[in-house]
Amino acid sequence: MRLFRWLLRLFPFDFRGDFGTEMEEVFDEQRAAARRRGGRMTLVKLWARTLLGVVRTAPREHLDDLRRDTAYALRMMRRSPGFVATAVLSLALGIGANTAVFSLIDAVWLRTLPVPSPEELVFVQDTGTRTPKTHHNITLPLYEHLRDGNTVLRSLCFFGALTPVSITIGSASELAKVQQVSGTFFETLRVHALLGRTLTRGDDRVTGGHPVAVMSDAYWHRQFSRDPSAIGQPVVINGTAFTIVGVTPPGFSGVIPGERPDFFVPWVMRTVMPFGGTRDAREDPLPSIVARLDSGVSERRAAIQLTALLQQALATEAGSQLSPERRARLTRQRVELSSASRGLTSGPQAELSERLGMLMGVVALVLFIACGNVAGLLLARASARAPEVALRLAQGATRQRLIRQLLTESLLLALAGGLLGLLLATWSLPLLETLLSGGHRPLNLDLRLNVHVAIFVGAVSGASVLLFGLVPALRATAGDLTPLTKRHLGKGGGYGPIRWGNLLVVAQVALSMAALVVAGLFLRTFQELGRLDTGFRRDQVLLASTDPRLAGYSPQRIPVTYEEILRRLRHLPGVISVSLGRQGLVSGGGTSGSVAVAGRAPLPGENDFVDEPEGRVLNVPMFSQVSADYFKVLEIPILRGRGLLATDDAHAPRVAVINETFARYYFGNEDPIGRRFGGGVETSSEIEIVGVARDVKYHSMREPVPRAYYIPYLQWSSSWRETTFQIRTRGNASGMADTVRRAIATVDPTLPVYDVKALTQQIDASLLQERVAATLTSLFGMLALILASVGLYGLLSYAVSQRTGEIGVRMALGAAAGDVRRLVIGHGMRLVALGTAAGVLLALLTTRMVASQLYGVTPTDPATFVMVALILLSVAIAACASPAHRATRIDPIRALRVE
Amino acid sequence: MPPKRDPETHLPLTPALFHVLVTLADGDKHGYAILRDVEQRTAGEVLLSTGTLYGIIKRLLADGLIGEVRTRPAASVDDQRRRYYRLTPFGRQVALAETARLERASAMARATRGLRLGGVKA
């Protein structure tokens, strides 16, 4: 019997109330009859039938109730379009903001590779390797042994990092990115060609013998406008002719999210790649290995079998003379597998993820405020509908039923808000993408809505309903009915919702304050960094980079070529001066090398690893390999001695110009001119210091200027590789881009020219993260403020409408318009003051969490707090204005007559 | 006087619903009696479970096809604890309308050549 009662719980509450007892009795009789008639079997059949009946009828009852509640809710809502519009819009903004940021999180963290069954993919490593998950010591013979001997893997493959190469199609050369992969790469990933074919095992046999390439869909679109005749066309990669054999499907961009290779070539063709080496790599570890597990095979099982195979192979390699320690070490070798379903996350994405946590917090605040608005609106409505509710309660409706009905309204609001929010988020994604890709390293995130996002939106909408709908529903149907059915002049039922409303507004103001302070701090950070003096003159300088090695140049040819390029560029109309320099200039990259100064003992920790807040850092100076005009072009003042000259070439004694920090560190107050230093103790007399230059920023704007020195590129063959030209122009730098390209082409059209941009662009790009953080937090902060002020406005309007009688009496007794206005504004500003105070406390807590991301401003920066408080106050006063004005227009006679 | 309701709008009825109405046409009954009666009438073909039955009862009550009985039947037949249900006049109309509809439908089927019963077990 208890079982049946439990079964009845599937029915709606009201249904149970109406028929529950009866149903129990009927079932009781049925059981008795069944037992009498047929015994066990009939009883079982009865239970089966009853169960089926309940399962079929209960949902229908629930649906009926839902349909009725929905129809009722819609009818109610149609009567107050203003309320619905405000509520839905508030929710849409809150949910939309959260969805947009979540899409970012999804693209960076959560999304799996666009291949079939990505959960079957694993990275293969041997023990002793940590992150990244792709470093290992497995050589080709070991790999082959694992591949041939296993029964747990569907397939195995490996892939190299992306390499920049010079691509020539027809007569035009440009830089492109190529990924070298094993023949089983596409087979393991189960990716089929969009057109033509992908690489197969047959393309992997002979070193240097398979000049075929698979093109990415993006490249095909860009260079060939998706012309199918691209298949079979030749493409020259670093001087070697390849044939295009296929195109990968759109959306597929290898296994490194954020990196988009233009071409995939067989690993055996690595000999034509620079830095690819020509040695037989059989003793070298392979690059990253990925395997696809056989269906139904667990990682653990596969790892066990592969470990056994590995140990077997290692033992065979070592031969018969195995010392006991070696044998012991061998048995400790394991194969470790780790999930590759998300691919290999790379640098730019990792950087972004820091900010994302913070952003998610800010948009959560916005959502809370939005929910607060809707809760306030619902509370006000609840009190307005109080007579109706009381009547229905008196007529016998259960409280449960009414709560369910009110929650249905909230559900519909959340549904509408969620859908609109989804729309807003979709619409804002391209904007987000542009914002985030503004740097010189486009993030290449695939921002789009998918199942994850849809689930997220659903969950957030549902949570919002509970947040804003539950309390008003409970309040509306609770407690003392008398004050709700009567209208009072002063104290009484009208003040219940106002008390809650006050609380909500204070909370909203506090949250807005916190959000705006965070935004303010990020804005200041961005400002401070942007305002920093780089030390060199950044405007009207164009940058252009090239790498002659990609065009097949031997290092010896490079200096001559560079000198020629410098000469041609100098003669261009509109060019003032030209130089070249490989490193620095806030490009994010640089070169360092240990330094030993003749006649000076190194300090402890010098030239060694030291622990900095960012991690272990090598405590050595940075250097730049530059041409003589470098200081002139970038207007870096030489403070002592001289700069570099054209005569400081390969035949001249080695010289260097150091920066102030270098001078101070190694020589203190002594004159560094004439002193000597070198790369090591033996070579410490190699280089003579001829000048001291002013400190300039090297890596990035944030970091302090390091010890640095400048050496003539002509004197060091290590600089005969890729470089960047700095061209000071008379007018707008970017306008000269084409001219510069063409000028370099006249020297040699096969030279790839890339990263042509203004120096200011490069510096702005280095501040990408800060700019994004500042923009997004400001946006969301403003959103929070708007929503909170709408909440304040709503509450005050409601308060005025409720206190019409009281105000009427006051005016009748002689109160002036100013007094009434002060009453309303006083109410509002009291709440704002409380909210601001609470907000300050909240902000102090939150800003501490983002302190590490700030620059030039402390987490408790008083100026920012004051500024934000002022903004809050002025917006609040504006929000109070209209209700206050409306209060003064109350006609005392009419107000009193209604009572 | 409530506005005239058209019984046709409630057609077609599900078999279970129809049988419940027919059962009640025979006299007021309580829940269990309806179950037993339907089972007997249809010779075990239509077996209602409590869930289905009360879903039906709720709908019939809501649509005004049946009503709860305030006065009890004769003391000898009455069971004090139970609730009795009665067919309303409107409910009767609906039951009749459905019967007529079913007759029309079967007559039409019989008139069709393909379905003519001539020595073939239907």
C-alpha cells in the first residue's frame, strides 16, 4: 500500500488532494479482488496495468496544469506590457552578457576537436615528462614497435609544430604556416578531405620523396577563392615544388586550437623545411604523438599494454648486457596516456583564460542585478494583485497551486529573457571576436553557439527564475491576508514590498559599485600602460620583417642582401631613415645571453636562474642585433660616448652600445666607456663598450627595462637570419606599406615579407589583453549601472504610487512641491548611500582578487573609488528625478477621494 | 441558464471515456464500481487502472459530463465512505452522440465492398 501511495506522488499536488484517497481505496479493492480470483499472477498483472496507467496519466495531468497556468500567465502579462518589457529586457541583458562570456570560455577551454569521437584521442608520452603533454623520448623505432605490436589502438600518428615557410604560387611569394605530420595523421583523426585526398601511409615512406601537400579550407578560400582546379596545382615551399592533393574540411585546423596551419605536409618532407635537419631522425625523439583508442578500450588498459611493449622494445634495444640498475630503471619506464580531445592548448589561449575568470565574475554580478530588477518588479506586482490572490485563496485554491502559477509567470519571463539574451549574445560574438583578435597574433578562436552554450543559457535562465521568482511568489501567497485586502493610508500592506524593494536596490547599487570599480581599475591600468614612455619615438615608423633563409639563402649572403635592402629603402620618397634590428621594440620577443665583464667578478645569482613573481627567470641581459642607424631612426638618445657606425663591420673590432640599466648594474657610477665584456669568462674582453643609450622598453610595456646592449649585426654571424626593418616615414607610416614591399621585391621577389605594420600598432597590440579587459569590464560595468538605475527608478515610482494617499494628505496640509520632491529623492538617495557604502566594502574584497592584473594603480585606489561613487550618485539622482516630479503632480483632492 | 453546449464538440471520445459514460448511464456509481462494470461489459477487453480512471473522471467533471452526487442512493446499496458519480443530462447527450457516430461509422464500413463480411472471419 505504501508503494502505491508513493506512486501517487507522481501526480500533481491538487490532483492528489482531490482524488488521492479514493484512488487508494479503489486500488485496495482491486488488489483484494485480484488475490481472490487468480492469485499471484493476476496481482502482478494488476500492478503492471496500474503502473502503466499512472505513467500515462500523470504527465498528462501535469501538462494540463502547465497549459492552464501558461494561458493564465500570458493573459496577466498581456495586461501589463510595460512590466513585461522591462523584465524581459533586464533578463536578456544579464543572460546575454553571461552567454557571451561563456562562449569565450567554451572556445578557449571546453570545446573538443571537430573530429569524430574526440574522446578516443590520447597523447602518448613516456614517464618522466610533464607538461606540455606532448614532450617525450619515444624515438621512431620505439614508435614503430608500439604501433605494430598493440591491439588496443585504432591508429597512431605524430605531428610537428607549425613552421613558417615561404610559399610561392605563380610569381608571388608570401609567408605561410605548414605542419609536418605522419602519414597516419588524418587516419587517426578520422578527417576526410573536402576535395581531393588527405595524406595517407603511402605518403610517408621515402625521406624527401613525397612532395604532396594538403591545403586548409581557409587558405583555399583566401588564395584560390575555392576554385576546385587548385587540386593538382604546384606550390613551391621553401624552394621545393609540392603538389596540392586535397583540401581539409572547413572548421578543421589541426590539433592545436588557435593555430591554423595553411598546409599539411608529410613528415618525411621535413628535409626541405628550415630547422628541419637532414639527419636521419631515428635516434631522435619524435614530435607529439597522438593515438586513437580502439572502441571500448579504456586509457588504463591501453597504457598497460603499451607499457609492456615499450619495456620490451627498450630491453631488446639495450641488448643482453643489462646491468641490474639499468634493468630496474627499464622496468620503471611507463607509457602515459592523456586526453587529447581538446587538442593542445597554446600560449595565447592560456593568457586569455586568466582574464576570463575575472570577466565571468563581472557578468555574474550583472545577472544578479538584472534578477534583482525583475524580483523587485514581481514584488510590486504581487502586492498589486494581492486582492485577487486573497480571493482565490478564500475560494479554496491551495497555496501550492498559486505558487506554481506565479512561478509559471516567472518561467515565461525567464524563457523570453533567455531567448532574447541568446540573440543578443549571438549578435555580439563577431564584435567580441574582432575585439579579441586586434593584436598582431590573432587569437583564431572559433566563437560560436553550440550545445554547451545552449545548456548554459538554459541553466542560467532556470536559476534566474528561482532567484527572482521564488521569493515574490512565496510572499504573495503568504501570511496575513487582511492588510492585503484593504488599502491603507500610511503604514500597512503597501510597505511590505517596499521594504524588500529597498533591500534589492541597496544590493543592486552595491554590486554596480563593485563592478564599476573593477572596470575603473582596468581602465586606469590600460591608460597608465598606454601613457608610458617607451623611451624611443614610436610614431611614424613602419616595420617590415623578412627571413631570407626561407628563400634558400645561405647565412653568408644575408648581410649583403640586407645592406642592399637598406639602401633601396633609404632612397624611397617619403622615407627619412631606415635601420634594422631583430629584437625588442615591445614585440614580445627578444634574445638574452649571459655576460661577463672583464675585471669584474659576477654577483651571486648573476647569469643564473632566479625566482621572480612570474616564475623562474634567467638573470641575464637582453641584446639587440641592429644596424648603425638604429638609434637615429628610433630617436634613442646616446647619453655618453657614441652610437654604432657603418664602419663597425665584420672587419672592425667588436663594439657595443649599452643601456643605462646595464651601465648602472655592472659599473655603478664609473664610466663604462672603454670597458670590455663578453659572453663568458674566457671571452670577457671580446667587446668594447663605445656608448651608453637611454633606457627603452624591450619586451613589453609592463616589464621594467632590463639590462640590455646593442651590437652591430654585421659583426655577428648569429644575426644573419630573419630580421625586422624600421622605416621612419615623413607622413603616415602605414601608407608606405605597399611601397616598402615593392622596394624589397626589387632586391629579390622571392624574399617573403611579413608583419608589415606601424610601430604604434605593434605597441598597441602588446596591450591587447589590457585593452580587452578594460573594454569588457567597462561595458559590463555600465550595463550593471543601467540595470541598477532602472531598478531604483522602478522602486521609487512604485513607492510614489503606493504612497499617493500620504502625499496627498501632506500636500493638503501645506507641503510645497519642493518638500514632496525632497521626500522622494531623500528615499532614493538614502538607498544609494547605503548601497555605495556596502559597495565600497564589496569592491575592496573583489579588487584584491584582480590585483595581479593591474598596473600603475593599487586595488584600493581612492581616486577610482571616488570617481565611481560620483558617477553612481549622479545617475541615481537622474533616476529619482522623474518619480519625484510625478509626486509633485499629485492632486491632493483626487488622492484623498480615492481613499 | 448556462448557454447551450454542443455535444458534438466533445466527439470523438476515447473508448475508455465512452465506456465510463455508458456505465454511468446505467446508474450512479462509485469509482470501483465503474471499473468493475466496464470490465464486465467489455468482457475484459477494456481494463482501466486507477490512474487512467481518475484522469478520466477529472476531465469529465471539468467538462460537465458527470457530476458528484450529493445525495446517496438507497441505504442497502450505499457505501458511506465513497464518492458517487452521476451522468449529467449533457453527459447523456454526449454519450448518445458518440453512439450515433459509432453506428454511422460501422454502417459506412459495412457498406464498403472491400469490408463486406462474406464467409471471411473479420
